Amino acid sequence: MTNKKEDSVYFFSQVDRRVDRDGELDSEGQILSEYPAWMHDSAIANLKEEIEQSSRNIHRYKRDRLFDEESIFKQDRDLKAKKAKLALIEKSRPKLTGTQRDKLWKVAQNLTKEVKSLLFTKSEMRLGTVSAHEEANMIVDKKISVDKLGISPQMAQDLNMKLQDGKASRGDLERALKIVNKLFNEDTNLENLRADRVTARGR
């Protein structure tokens, strides 16, 4: 297992990664999703509801003897698996030290400023003066140095940013900002960063 620096923040955990050869969760496995599981409020709420519903059903099945023991055993096993998954997700939300919080807050401010400067304005989007090709290129082209934003190579790796020569795309920055903002309980709807007019964009 790779030793990570003490100031690393585990944005992605075992539950977000590919399982190992034995089918077990792997803390160093490939990250399978753009965003960590702890960010998905709706999915977590649905999982909790499934657990509550399953618990009620199993209690009723046992009380009224509606199923044989083998069927109830399988449902119990599935319920335990869901509870274990929920526990992993809830535990995976990073808990920051004071130093980590201060550093990450500065990065969040830098990311916000940079992303805002790169977004086309509301008027441009509304009037259709932006080509789909230009918009697509800005999202994927690796042209932005992350070092100037206070993002170290280790932090970029922790955020699952795919850099090229230390540079990221606007899409990379947007994903990183959403993750950091969610951790700070800030707005993750980056459409709210769009300026109203071209003159206000500063780009």
C-alpha cells in the first residue's frame, strides 16, 4: 500500500473503488465514479429508506411466519449488507484537521474564482453566441496550471484529477470544486457562478 502524506484528505474511500481479486473493498483500487459516495444525498436517503423498509418487512415475516427460514436468512443477509454499505458511506466523509480545513478553504476560493472566470456568461448562453465546440473544448482541454490554485500533486491525486503536465481542464476544476464545496456544505450548483454579462466575466 502506498504511503500518503499526513496532510492528504481521503475524498474517495473504499466504497468508491474497484474491489480486489477476492471481491473485497480495496482502499487503493481504481476510483469508479466522478464523485465520492458521501456526496450523493438522494442515494443515501434511498438506501436508508430501503433499510427501514426491509427491517419492517423482515420483522413482519418473522412474526407472521410468512416465509421459510432460508428465505428470511437471505433477506437478513441482504439487510446486513445494506447497513454495512451505509456505514461505510457515512464514515467515508472526510474529517478535516484545522490545518487541512484552512488549506482546503483557500483552494476552494481559488477554484471558485478560476471557474467563474472560465464560464461563459448567462447572456452568451441565452443568446447562443457560444459554439458547442468551443464550450466542449474548454471543458476537456488541459490548459490550467493547478499549482497557481494551491493544488499540490498529492491533492490533485486525492481529488482524482487527471492532470497533464500539471495542468487541468475546466471540467477537472469544476468537479474538484463541487467535491470541496460539498465538504464545506457550500453551493455545488456551479451554474450560479455564471456572470450576467460579458463585461462582468473578467476573462
